[in-house]
Amino acid sequence: MGGRAAAHVKVSVPLQGEDTLAKRSTLNTGDHVMSYRAPEQEYSFLFDHVVGFDEVRQTDRFADATADVTTAILSEAGKMANDVLAPLQRPGDLHPARLENGVVRTSPGFADGFRAMADGGWIGMAADPEHGGMGLPMTLTAAVNEMMSSACLSLQLAPLMSQGQIEALQHHASDEIKAMYLPKLISGTWTGTMNLTEPQAGSDVGALTSKADPLGDGSYAVSGQKIYISWGDHDVAENVCHLVLARIPGAPAGTKGISLFLVPKFLPNPDGSLGARNGVSVVSLEHKMGLHGSPTAVMQFDQAKGWLIGPEQGGMAAMFTMMNNARLGVGGQGIGVAEAAYQHALAYAVQRKQGRVARQGGGTIVDHADVRRMLMTMKAEVFAARAISLWCAVAIDMSTATGDRKWSARAALLTPISKAFGADTGIAISEIGVQVHGGMGFVEETGAAQFCRDVRVTAIYEGTNGIQAMDLVGRKMMDGGEAAIHLLDGIQSAAETARASLPELAEAVWQATESLRETTEWLTDQTDMEMRFAGSVPYLRAFARVLGGAAHLRAALADPGGPREKLARFYILRLLPEHAGLLVHAQAGSVDLFAMTADELAA
Ligand SMILES: Cc1cc2nc3c(=O)[nH]c(=O)nc-3n(C[C@H](O)[C@H](O)[C@H](O)COP(=O)(O)OP(=O)(O)OC[C@H]3O[C@@H](n4cnc5c(N)ncnc54)[C@H](O)[C@@H]3O)c2cc1C
């Protein structure tokens, strides 16, 4: 990565409403397309004091990720996010990707922005060095991905899709496919997509009907329609490689009968140059409430040539490699947007004068108690969600480095929590960001509303948050709750230690963890899965609350009397108590949910 400096992109598209805002001098934020500043030191603090990144560095596998390397990477990636990607956020919203005569044209500046991410080496950060990747820990990748999401979510989705595909191919593809595709995907010469969804098969992936007929030469003819495919086509790289779920003739119904295929837009020649156009086309692009810069395509596969990835009927397992990668990434997208929304709101609040304030200060709205409540909530929640996401990434790295089943179980447990809580945090915090801006949040020029519109999808795609919660209380508790209880043991023992210096905060975290343990035991006792599923969303949120409390407690210990202890006090004494109500909800069972008939719901 080192010397490859990010290219600078100039966007000369006039921004609608620019003049209007400048004229409203009393409402002006000063710099309405507020420049995002990557919180590099925040990640370093979390690495060093909260999520135990040192343990990752001490493994042979990741020994190169020294403190110096980490700092240099965060700084370099931060510069690119600030200077290259952030200026593309608004043009992407105002000038969505469009389909012209079957060809997708992306938003102004996106091709250069994508090239900057590729040339910086950021797509292949975690990828295998044998194929051109940097082989860095997922923890560092998660931090860099989050910065890029803060800066321009629509564009960051492109490399995120490639990263997931790279990981899936590394684990499940043949050596020939790896040699052909990985260097191109890692360098950003080509990009990757994931194709699961069909009109009748959304959350219920097993209902898909796309098919793949063997061609007798080891390849398959893939046919079917896929909908909502992110970056399904574009003009930012020369080829698009689709990972497509389909069924081979005679395969059983449901998820068990699904296989995975790699289907490129252009068939590569043996030397890697582009050959004939494959039978893949874009039917249309979706008109969405946000994320306008990301082309979301309806894709048609007509006898398109593809190659099996993983074994026949082993498609879901292979695709799950990509999906788990993307789930961590999508949670990070939520956190990234929350961070950017917070920075915007704070910049506005310290300038906007309104009302008499009782306490001494600059006389701006930042001195009103309720605005303070909003800003403190934003900052505390971003910290909590980020810590959970990085804890998950550390568990992934430790599992990769050691092969220890305990770490893979922890990563599996934390993945749905990171995804759903990261997304929920993005949605909640961007919504608070609008409120901090008052009326200026509701008009588009400040950018506060765009964060809300863009981030909303993170709770929907990559498995809805409801599906994540069911995964947590279902598959992830098939061990009888062992991984969860092990994690809670660690939190309680850290809280015991913290009692000496921070008794009030330590006690609150200890008690909340104890309540979560009791509910976890209740959940794992339920053999009727509907009883678990009925309370799964509040349970997941309560789990995140407790993890957030644990993270803030660690931060407070590292900064006695300082801002981090103050923030921890706010989180632990004001936000953490929410867990109690959530856990009551989690144990309420399913009977009430179905007590009213469908007719009574409509009455
Ligand atoms: C902008 C965008 C980009 C996308 N990108 C991609 C992509 O690149 N590749 C891809 O394959 N897909 C993509 N998707 C599709 C996305 O993953 C699906 O929309 C998502 O999985 C939900 O499926 P659905 O829309 O059919 O909703 P449904 O499955 O119909 O769900 C509707 C509601 O019912 C709930 N629900 C459904 N089943 C259950 C159940 N068993 N138990 C409890 N609740 C349930 C859901 O949680 C949800 O609240 C994208 C979607 C969007 C909007």
C-alpha cells in the first residue's frame, strides 16, 4: 500500500440548492457540504484500549500489523476518505446512476473515486498476498471500510461487494479461477457482485428458481432473473463478476439444493484480457429512497456461461463466506454514516444561534440541554456500535490466525449483532442528526437528510435486521448459549476488576450483564423456536446495549476523569438501562403477538 497515494478527484457538477443555502446566512453551517474528517485516533484508541487488537498483532499471521503500520494505514485511508470520497457524496445523490441503451452510467466522479480506492490497495486489504492482497487483519479493514462508508456510502458499496467475493473465491474456488479472477478483483480492474434475490425469493433464499445446466465442459449455462443487485453493472471497472445462486437440474428444493456460480459479464481469455460478452444484461435500475449513486440492478441471465464455486449443492455454504463478510461490512456502513451524521450535526450545533441559554458558552444551540442530550447520544452510540463491530473483526482475525473454535464461535455470535446494531445505529443517529439541524435538517442542502435516506437500506439488505436477530437466537444459540455465556463471563470479570476505580459504572455493567445472562438461559431453554423468534429483535438490541456498556467501561478505565469517562458515564447511566425493558420484551413469548386475528388487525 505504502507509497501509492490516492488520486485526487475534482467534481465540477453544480450542486442544486448551493446558492439558496449560501443566501440564508443565519442558517448557514459555514461549510454546508461539510467535510468529513476520518476519526483515525478513535480507531487507534479502540484498538489499544478496548477491543484487544494487541492479541491479533501477537499472532504470527498478523505480526506485520504493528502499531506503526496501523497508524500509517489509518492515516493514508483517512486522507483518501476525506479528500477524494467525501466530495462525491452529494453528486451521487443528485445525479443517480442511470441506464442508457443497456449501459449503466455512474454518478459524476465515481469512476475516479473507485480508482482511488483500488489504487490505494483498499479493496484487497485483507486479501491473500499471493494474489496481490495486503493480507492485513479484518479489524483494520473494518476501520478503513467504515471511513469510506462515512465519506460516500453509495460508492463504498462497490468495493465492499468485491471484498466479499474475493473472500468467497479464496475459500471455495478452484486454483484456475483464483489465478484468473483474484488479482483482477483485488486490483479493482474487475468488480464483484452477489446475486441471491429473486422476486419470489428475498429472505426466503431457498425459494429461488434460477437454474444452471451443465455444458459438459465443466462450465454451466445459468438462466434466471435476479433483482436488487448492487453494482450489478457500471462503468467504473472493465468487467463485472457475478456470484449467482442457482439450481442444477434434479437438485432438491430449498436451500440444500442450491449451488453457486461465477458468471462474468465478459468471458476472460486465457491471458486475462476480455473476450466475448456473456449472456448477462441489465433489465432496469431501481429508483430508491436513497443510496442513489449505487446502481441497484435487475439482472437477466440467459444461458450465461458460469463456473461452479464450491461443490454442487454446496452453494449456500460458499455464499455464506461472502455474506458474513458483507454483514460485518454493512454494520460498518451504518456506523460510518452515523459518524458522518454526528460530525455534521455537531458542526451545525456550534454555529447555530437560537434561544437564550442559561449556562455560559458560545450562545449557540449546543448549550441547550436537549441538544446536548442528542449530541451525547450520537457520540456514545457511535462509540458503542464501533466497538462491537471491531470486537467482531478481532474475533474473525483470531479465528483466522489460530483456527481456535472458540474464536470462530465468537465471530459467528457477534456477526448478526454487529450487522443489526450497526445498521440501527446508522438509522437512529442520522435521524437525530436531522433533529439537531431543525428545519435545515429537513431541507436537502445540509446533507443531513441524505444520511437518513442512504443508510435506511442497511437494516434491509444483507439479511434484514429481523433475520439477523433470528439467526442470533436460532443458529447462533445451537451451542446451548455457550459462546454467549462465555462472552458474558468475560464482561462480568472485567466489571469486577473495574469496581475498584469506577464502582458505580462497573456495578451497572455487571448487573446488566447478569440480566442478559438470565434471559439468554431462558431463551436457550425454549424448544419452541417461535418463542425465541418473538423476542429476538429486543434480545439482540439488549445484547448490543450490554456490549456497548462493556466497551464504554473499558474506555473509562483508560481515561480516568477524562472525556471518555464522561461519555461512558452518560452511556452507562442513561442508555444502558434500556436493556431492562428490552429483556422483558425478549421474554414475553409469542402468544400476545398472535392473540389478535388478521381480521382484528385490519379492523
Ligand atoms: C438497495 C438494495 C440493494 C440490494 N442489494 C442486493 C444484492 O446486491 N444482492 C442480492 O442478492 N440482494 C440484494 N438486495 C436484496 C435484499 O437482500 C433483500 O431486499 C432482503 O434480503 C429482503 O428481502 P425482500 O426484499 O424480499 O423482503 P422480504 O423477505 O419479503 O421481507 C419483508 C419483511 O418480512 C420479514 N420476514 C421475511 N421472512 C421472514 C421470516 N422468515 N421471519 C421473520 N420475518 C421475516 C423481513 O424481515 C421484512 O421485514 C438489495 C436490496 C436493496 C433494497
